[in-house]
Amino acid sequence: MKIICVGRNYSEHAKELKNPIPSEPVLFLKPETALIPNKQPFFYPDFSQDIHFETEIVIKINRLGKNIDAQFSHKYYEEISLGIDFTARDIQQRLKDKGLPWERAKAFDSSAPVGKFVNKANFSDINNLDFSLKIDGEIKQQGNTKEMLFNVDNLIAEISKYFTLKIGDLIFTGTPAGVGPISIGNHLEGYIEDKKVFNLKIR
Ligand code: ZN
């Protein structure tokens, strides 16, 4: 399986990192080794001093698809969750300054924890979902999918022009504003609406 991530999909987040608003989705990949096995902690890597959380709605692909028309995108996923696109911001800045690819900053081991998957039928509108991240019991980041520049259906259409989607592939749909650093000892909890979908300890 592969993890396809969308960058700068919320205008307020693009602004907070002083990036331009994109005219097409910014896409990058993470390998399978970026997942964190269920209930395992995230171990702060020694190559970075500035790991940031980015809280993102995650879509799990359940059908093989290529060149999917946006009006049929909804047939290609049944379950959604919330994940963290962990980003080594110090490394990313260094790479961006040189115009180099972001993989060292974005695709490292354990950089993509994902919560438990919930059937989308539990939610009335995928394009109007509140989600949030608590750190040590305090809300640190929140967003709503209606603020996406490219919605889930359009993302699936665009992504599948370039990458054949396979069963089990995950799409990280981008982070709203409010990203920030994590520290060893933190306890992260993710919510979609009022459903808690993950617990993650930072070690
Ligand atoms: Zn992200």
C-alpha cells in the first residue's frame, strides 16, 4: 500500500507557512513504513529538533481505480479516520530553501499514525466534518473539511490521474491552520466530530 498526502489544502495553513495558495493540489507520498502499528508510541527521532503535528482527515481506498471521475469518487472509499502527518519542520525548511524534495522531512518511519477507521455512513456530510487534536487534554488544532481548497471527491479524481489507487491505500487530505511542535511525553488524542479515533503517546 501507499500513502498519498496533500499539501496546502487549507488556505489558512498555506498562509501560516507563508506558502502560496496552490492552483492544483500539492501531492507527495509516504511509504508503508511511515505507519505506526496500533497502540505503539511515536519515538521522537534524533535527526530533528522541531517535529510538528499536522492533523488530517484520512481516506481509505477500497476499490482499484485509475482516472476516476469526481462524480464517482465516493464509490472508492467507505471508511475515514484521522491521522497525523508528522513533519520535521527544521529539515523541511532546509530542503525547501534548496528546492529539494521533502521526503526526509515528511516520509520518515512512523511519520503517519492513523486512528481507527469509521464508516462514512456515520457522518451526514463528508464535506462538513469537524475534527480536532488534543495534546495533554487541551485542544491544539481544529478544522472542518468544508475549508478544504480541493474536496475529497476532487482529490481522488486528481490523484488517480497520476497514481493508480489500490485497495488499502490511504489519502491524507491536508492540514488546517494551527500546526505546532510536539514534545516527548505529550499525549495526543484525535477526534472526528465527537468520536475519538486515536490516542498516541510521544516517547
Ligand atoms: Zn500535511
